Amino acid sequence: MREQRVTTTALRQREQDLDESIDRLSTNNARTEARLHKLEAAEKARIQKSAAATGGGEVGSGYEREVARDEIVARDADPTSKERYMELYKTSAETYGFGPDWYILAAVGKVESNHGQNPGTSYAGAMGPMQFMPSTWETSGVDGNGDGVANVMDPEDAIPAAARYLQAGGAPQDWYRALYSYNHADWYVKKVLAVAEAYRRLAKDESVGPYI
């Protein structure tokens, strides 16, 4: 009986130690995740400051709001199905010279707004399904559907504009450079490429990639 009590006590102690280890691990994971979010936010803030410096003047979210209000078209667009988004990624990539690699354009759309599910204005002022800064849209917007306006909120315009922007940044010869021109952050480039690779593998397409 004494040996049984000792064994039971030892087992309970092991369970307690295991529970405490799990608690510590969860706490460490939460702290790590919080730290990553802080680093990501800091990187985004640095990017915006850098963009202002290269833009020739003081540029910030206030300025971007003014551009959005006065200089560009930013009207709510009709709901667009995910199937239509995929069509737009494919045709836009084809138009701008990287048709087989349309997975990367789709990955940008996924990361930026989850294919139009979250097209609202970001803390920095980026807008629409492809999250263009208004000042960037002012010079890089595209009237993709030929209705006479380049509407940053309309995927029919925003997706081809994103494809053109990536092409100007180096696609398809240098995807890292192209994506870095879209968002000056290493974590962003890696995230987009990882999503693109997942799409490519899902399609079982061996004609392009791998992207990671």
C-alpha cells in the first residue's frame, strides 16, 4: 500500500510538472507572437516614413486621406465573387507578362485583403482589395474594366494595377525585388511567396516555381 501511495504521488507530481511546463510554453508562445506583431508594426511604420522621404515632402496618413478624398476615385464596388477574383488574377498576370506565375498576384490579393474580404482603409491609409496607398494609386491606378475611371476599391481596376506595379518592380525576372517594391518588408515578401507556393502546389502546377 505504501509503494502504491508513493507511485500515485509521483504520478500526480509528474502531471503537475507537465501542466506547469505547458503553461510556461503557452506563455512564451504568446510573448513571442506579441513580439512579432510589434516588430511587424514597427517595420510598417518605418516603411511609411521611408516612402515619405522618397516622395519629396511630408507624407503621412493625413496626406494620404487628402489624396483619397480629392485626387483619386475610391468608390465602393459591387460585390465580386472569389471565382471572378481568380479570373482577374490570371488575366491581369497574362496582360503584364507573367501569366504562368499568376499565383503570386493571387497571393498578394490574399495577403492584402483576403481577396476583397477586407478592403477597408489601413492605419497607414492603404485602400481597396490590393491595398494601394492613395498617392501611389494617383500615379499607378489602372482603368481595368474600361468604364472611364480607375477606382482603387474596384478589383477590376486594382488587380491589373497591382500586376502592372509588380512588372515595373521586376516581375517576373526577380520576384523578391518586385514584391519588395510593393511593400518594403522582408517578412511581407516571404509571406506572399509562401502563399503563392501553397496555391501552386494546390494546383499541382510544375511548370512554374517553386517560390520558396
